[in-house]
Amino acid sequence: MQLLVFGVVAAAALGLAVMVMRWLAAHWWALLVGLVLAVAAGAALLYQRGQRARWGQVRAQGLRYAMSQLDGLHHREFEHAVRDLMRRDGCTDARQVGGAGDNGADVKATEPAGRRWVIQCKHRRDGDRGSAVGTPDLHVLNGTARQLHGADVVVLVTNGRFSSKCEPLARSQHIHLVDRRVLGEWASGGRPIWELLRALPPPRRPSAMS
């Protein structure tokens, strides 16, 4: 019974295929028109994608943030803003990874010189009038950035301020602090963050932007 059903279905499919081939042979121009339309649609789609990519690059090159804009962001939006600034500076793989189970990393990026950046973001709604970022956040970042995320450069960035104990601890552990002043210079200007920080590890490869 199953073989009979299979045979009927196969015969029907073969008959349909023969009918389609005969129709195409008699109406070859319809196939040609269809191919032309398909090629035109594909070309238009590729052109649109290329235009969006080029405009995205233009917008990224001109990206600027005022501190008032950064202060008004949600903490997750702040992470996206830091990611976009890294992309502006040439880190094409920059991505926001903050969230549950992020192990201390909110943004990861590789700069043109090859160094791997791991950034933790601490947003303060009241800016430098809010609570200071303390050493516990540094301990968390120090314990995961290199071991788990493979960081060459470890950064803690805030739109606020750091407690007085953060700087000596950060210096001893080779962690870079980006406070409100440095963040403001980075976000509102055109210089990449690696030009604003000192004592960075050597580049992994030569680059005009290193």
C-alpha cells in the first residue's frame, strides 16, 4: 500500500515537473524577466546595505557625547555608549556584554594595535555628586578581566568619581581608571581612549592608531 501511494505521488510530481518545463519552454521570456527582476532586487538590497554601512561609519566617526547626555542615560545605555565610543575609535569588534553573569565585564573590544580591552562601567545618576566607586568593584574586575576575559588593558570607567583608595590599588594592579574628567575628554573629543591613558602595555601589532 505504501509503495502504491509513493508511486502515485512520484508520478504526480513528475507530471507537474513536465508541465512546468513545457510551460517555461513556451514562455521562456517569463523566466528571463524573472531572472532580471531577481538580479535587480539583489543588487538593490546590496546597495542599500552598503549605504547603511557607510552612513554608520560616518556617524561613528563623528560620535560625540556631552557629560549631560551621559548622566541622563540608564546604566545599560551607558554601557552601549562606551561600546560605541570604542567603535568610533576603531575597535570594530566592540560589544556590550554586561548583564547577569558578566563576570565583571561590561564592554569588550580589540583596538587596531591588537590590545584586548575589558571595561567595567559604573554609571552614577548624579554624576560626581553621587556615591564614589569603591575598591570592591576594582577587586571584582581585577579577579576576572585577565583570567577569564583575556584582557591586555583593564579599565573601570564612571561618569562619577572614585574613592581615595581606588587609585593606589588600581596602580598596583595595572588597572586604568577613567573618571568623569577623562570620560568627558574622551566622549566629547576625537582622541581614542588609549591616547588619554598612561602606562599601557605595548601594542600587539604595528598600527597608525597605536
